[in-house]
Amino acid sequence: MKITQQLRIHGKVQGVFFRESMRAQGAVLHVTGWVRNRRDGTVEAMVQGAPEAVAMIVAWARRGPQAARVDHVDVRAGEGDYTTFDRLPTH
């Protein structure tokens, strides 16, 4: 069984290697989906995988990489079917 969740990460999350770090963490956890910067300064991600793996990447997103400062993460049900974890252009 796999689940999909959409995340919106708020705080100092752009320009701190957040997207690439999240993509790498997704590979470690066998999570697929995508991550991108948003013009409003947030980072958005769609993550898909086993419930335990998705919970682990959501927990990681609440901390982020060392240079980030995560204020809060909005989590909601997501949709789609993903086979890789990609970095998408800013939206």
C-alpha cells in the first residue's frame, strides 16, 4: 500500500539546499514525487510511498537541512502516481 501527501513548507526554506536535500532523502526512504520552490517563498512537495516512509519524509521536512528554518508544514492528501523523485521549476 502507498499513500500520497502534498506538503507546503514555510520558513527560511529557499536558498538553503532544501529541494536537493529533500530529493536525496526521498531516495534514501524510497519515496517518489516532486519538490519545487514557490514564488511566495515556500517549498511545495508531493510525496508518495509506504505510509511509514511518507511519515519519515514529512518528519524530515519539519526540520529540513541544517541551514533551513522551518516554521511549519501544511500536510494534506495528495494525488498522482510517481516513479521518481524530481526537482521541478519554481511555480
